[in-house]
Amino acid sequence: MRAFDYSFLKSISIDADLLSIAMGIERLRERDANRIASFPRTYSGMRSAAMMQSVFGSNAIEGIFTGDDRLREICMRKVEPAGRSESEIAGYRDALDAVHNGNGDLSTDMIRGLHRIMLSHTGEEGGRWKDRDNFIGRRRADGTMEIHFKPMSWGDVPDAMESLVSAYKVARQDSSVNRLLLVPCFVLDFLSIHPFLDGNGRVSRLLSLHLLYTEGYDVGRYVSLESMIYRNRPDYYRSLAESSVGWADGTNDYMPFIRNFLDTLFLCYKELTAGSSPPWDRRTTRGPGSSTRCSMPCRPYPGGSSTNSFRTSATL
């Protein structure tokens, strides 16, 4: 079974480009924390918009849609979901509420609980580890399947998930491990285990928010992380594919996925800054409801061409 050990993060080298992104996140996080305290009404309105965008974005990545009016009414709990797609949308709404309201410390029970909530409107029993093998791929035009990645076998999942959570907690207690780099490593490993038969991508995004909130990166409450991933999904899928190579034997490179994760987080903070700037400091009219992409593009992966490298520490 694949072992999990994040001690490599103590001495991982990152290029100047990624270091700049990480420092930018810290700078904007501190600035927005002060603004949240100063302009609570502005941020309260942004939370409602971000929640709806998150429900849309996370489901849209999986090809799950409904009409705009129906989406709004489901998010506002004005109507009951009709059909499979709307049932899954309503389930993500409820699971997202649980994350936003604080759903306890990271554990396998908590992860299974999110999956259970997410499927609660579908009539299916969520929260159960897969009982047969699955794979990640796509169906060709001739009906045959093209397999992109084969996750962990179902029989190994219970022990692997316990090991994954334990490794994360051990690394989190190590002051020489940077937690901003640790979060995407956990998310990648969760996706590679693929512990459920369905819904792994959506659960991974809920876990991303949970772990980021735990570490004080709460931009996802005001700008949708899921919607940002959806808007830039080719980069997301590319980084995921690159970091999955060699995963089964522990030789994979986490850096492409780390880079994409931090890029996405930085774009969210940039959009938050643009959408919440007070009148005397507004540099753009792009607000929290915008569907446009941030002016800073995501790069092809693996990114960074600088020959300089830096050692990470607990604080970037």
C-alpha cells in the first residue's frame, strides 16, 4: 500500500516565481483581514454571491448543471431539487454550509460525513468507501474507455485514508513544514486514492476549503475557489495529470499541483481585493459576481523558469 510522508516539505526547493505567489497570498490575506473588520456589510454580501458560485462551479466541473434561476432558488432553499442534477446541487450546498459553519477536525469520519451530506438528496447512501475498483478516464466516440489514471484498489482504501489523515496531522504539527504547501499535497493524495465510487472531485474541493479555513486562508468565503478552478480547469487538469505520474510507487512530483493550487488561491485573493476595494482604492469594476478571469493568467505547467531556488520554511 502507498505510504504517506510529508517530511519532504521541510526541504523542498521552490523557484522565485512560486515564492512570489506565496508571498503575495500572505500579503493579500493580511490586508483583507483588516478590511473584513472595517467593512463587514460589504463582505457579507460577497459571501452570498460566493456561495452560489461555489455550488455552481464545483458541480459544473463534473458536468452537473441546472438553470440559473433554479440554481439561485435551490441555493436560497426556496424550492426542492427536481431530478438527479438538482439533487446533487442541493447536496453540495448543504455540505458547503457544513464546511463554512465548521465541521470539526480533519478525520476519516469527517470526510465520510461530507460525502454523506453531499449525496443526501439523491436517495443514495453516501459516506461509504468504494466497494469495487474505479478509474479516471473518458469514453471515446466508439464507446470504449480511455483510462487516464487508476486509483488505489478498493480493499486498501480504509487503511490508506487513516494513514493519509495521520500523515497530514503529523506534518501539520511540524513547525518546519509550510502548511500552505501541505494542503495541496493532501488534496492530491486524496484524489489519487479516489476513496468513493462517485463525488471524489467535489469532496476534494470541500476538503480544500476546510483545510484552508483551518489555516486562516478564508478567501473562499468571499470569492469562490470552486468557480476559479472551473474557469481555469485546463490548467487544473494538466497539473493533476502531471503530479499523478508515479503516484502509486511514491515517485510522483507534487510541484505541478502545488503550483496550480497556489496560483488559484492567489487569483481568488486578487479578485477579492478588486471586488472589495473601498471607493477611494478601487482599481477595477470587477465585482464578486464577475465571470471574467483575473488579469494574471495561470501559466502552463510545470511552471517557473527561474534558475534561482529557495528553501521553504514554516512561513513563506
